[in-house]
Amino acid sequence: MICFTSYHQRLIFALCFLLAVPSCTKDDPQRHLNLGNWYLQRGLVDEAIMEFREVSRLFSGDASKLKRKEYNILGTAHLKLAIAYTKKGWWEYALNEAKRSFEITPNKDCHDLISLIDEKIALKTGGN
């Protein structure tokens, strides 16, 4: 058992603990996805984009080694990134991310988002 005899020892221990805790969760993709969702819900789109891109970066290695849960996190991050890009009006980026999401985790939400973004791009370009 640790026995602290002085205020300074307790303070040093507390600071070391606080510095160590964030580093334990620093590279947790689920944490970045949750934080990105939190930012997006509050309208902090730029911060959300950074968090969703961090999830993608953390999974940038060999995709064949990912587990099912990791595929779901990665696919969700790309879907949310596409949504964040639409809020910025960056339609081409949004379309690319939506397509990536569909490649990773094909589902109706991804398919619908791709269709909506395609329609928006067609409207902006005059239907060409």
C-alpha cells in the first residue's frame, strides 16, 4: 500500500496519474468515434471531422486483420465523416467517404446517403 507523507508526494502522484490516463486511451478508435459523434451533435463539424479521420488513420494498416467490431467502427467513421462533409458543403469528399463506408460495411444507410449526395451533386452541376 502506498503511504503518502507529504502534500508534495500526493501532488506528484496525482499529476503522474493524470498524465498516464489519457495516454492509455489515446489510440482508442471507439473513443475517437464517440468524441466525433459528440462534436457533430453539437455542431462542431471541424472537430468532428478530425476525430472521424483519426479513426480512419488508426485503422490504416492491413484491413484483413480487422475484427468485425473494428470493421463496424471504421465503416461508421467513414459514414459520419461523409455526413460531416455534407454539413460543410464538400459534396465530392462526402461522396467518396460514403462510398468507402459502403465498401466496408454495406448497408441501407450508406446506400441511401450515396444516392442523396449523387442527387445533390447532380443538382449543383445542372444535371449533367
